[in-house]
Amino acid sequence: MKRTIARLANLRSRLPVWTTPLAALALLVAFTVLYELATKGRSDFASPENVINVLRQWSFVGILAVGMTFVIAQGGIDLSVGSLVAFLGGIGILAMNALLAREFGEGWGVAAAFALMLAAGAAAGLAHGLLVTRGRIAPFIVTLGGLAIYRSLALALVDGGEYRSASESMFGAIGQGGIPIPGTNVAPPAAGKVVPLLFPWPVAVFLALAALGWVLLERTRFGRYILAIGSNERAAVYSAIPVARVKTLAYVLVGLCAGLSAALLASRMNSVSSTGTGILYELDVIAAVVIGGTRMRGGRATIAGTAIGVLIRGVIGNMLNLLQISVYLQGLVKGLVIVAAVLLQRAEGSEGG
């Protein structure tokens, strides 16, 4: 028996970190599908429309999670991303509306809005990074302050109301459009026409960004520096790694991801709510990263695991809705999943140590 357990532990240590969350995702999907088949005779969960809906809904969180992986991997945290998304989306729409009011072309207005959101997101990340590295303020305090500041600014600019796009169609086309999926048709039979299901652009951007993040983390010097700093910052300093610069760049990266997420989310809704947009995004993002296998204390990270963690968060929420679990209990289930993921990481750490 002991030999079997030892062999299983050895096999597990050789597998990639993301295999555990992948197995958990597969079990969640299998349970939901089998339960629906047993109780209703069909699976709404496995329908293409529902799968695309889950991917679209969580792609905005996924984009943020890619950037957050780098921040957590080097031992930091960013609690401001949800409020920052609302603020960036709001100022982007305001800038676009101002240009359209002055009779600039719609294309120029949309391009300016997207550019502003990305640039402002990078600037916010740079400010966070400098306060952490040069100001020597704890990342928790810096970004907790950012959470309050950005939400307050988003509320103040429209007196707690909503930012509405003045663009007729171009601004919303990116977030609402997608790539037609061959062989699909979402039109009712009586319509007599074929309307293919769209693979949403936000999902495509999330997958492309995840692939880029994987290359950056696994195949570049920057990625190696990130993990070295998270493992032992003092040793990284002695190894001549530019710790302050690398940590600052990690915050700039998550700021850029916040700008991209804000642009796509604002485009998807054609508006931004100063009170509701981005609420609790920071918790969803951090949970997805941790569930995916990135250590909260830094030193180990996996972009593939983060993407799987995002899917797990999406599947759990969708599963609870389809199974008609009370909304008052859904937070309990999600919280237990996060705690279980951290306990699993601690158990793995004790095995390795």
C-alpha cells in the first residue's frame, strides 16, 4: 500500500501543475451533464449556446487573470482591477462621446477610446508598481487604495449613473461580434434562414492573450525573473536581477489587461455602470489564478492553470444556476472551492518540503 501511495505521489510530482485543476474541471462538467441527463433527459449545460455564453461572460475576468498571474507569481497582489475596469471603461466612453460630439469620424472616436483605456490602464499599473517598489508600500495597501480611488472617480464623473456610448454601431461591434462557427444555426426553424453561432471576439482575445502570457512566462527572461523574485526576492537581488523594474513591469502588465478588459466589456454592453461594472472582479480573478495552481506567496505560476481556473469559476456559477441552487448559497460553494484550492497548495508544499 505504501509503495502504491509513493508511486502515485511520484507520478503526481512529474505531472504539470495544471493537471489537478483540469481534472477538477472535467469532474465538474461530467457531474453537471450526468445530473441533467438523469433528471431532465437532456443537458442544457452542454449545449453550444450555453458553452459560448459561459466563455463570453468569463473572458473579461480571464483577461485580467492573465495579468494577475504575473503579479501574484512575483509575490504581489492587485485588489484594484475591478474598480479600474469601471473607471477605464467610463473615461473611454466619455472621450469617445466628446470626439463624436465634435464631429470626428466614428472610427477615430472608437480608436481613441480604446487607446485611452489601454494607456490609462498601463499608467495606473505603473503608479502601483512605483509605489510598491520605490515607495516601499505593501502591495495590499497600494491596490486597496486604488480599489477605493478608481471606484470613487467612476462614480463621481457621472454622479453614480451610467456611461452610455454615443456610437451608433462601431463601438459595440467588437464586444458583441465574433467569428461565425460553421455548421451552427441559432435561428428558430420558422425563420427559414441560417444564423450561425458566433465565437465571440472577447473569448478569442482572452485565448490569444493566454497564449502570449504562456510564452512570456515560460520562454522569456522576464518570466524567469518573475518566478525567481517570487521564490526568494533577496536571492534575486544578489543574482543581479533588476527586481524593482521587473515588479513594476508586472503591475504595468496587469494594468494593460485591465484596459483591454474594460474596452471589450464596455463594447459588449455599449455602456458602463459606475456602480455595478467590475464589482468583485478582483476576487474572481485572484480565485481563478489560485485555483489554477499559482502560489499565493509567489514562486510558482502557470498560465494554462489560470485559464482552467477561469473556466472552473465559470462552470461552477453556471452549474449552480442550472441546478437551481439558491443564490444565497452560491457564494458559500465558491468560497469553499477557493479554500480547498489553497489547502491543496499547502499540502503540495508540505510534500515537497
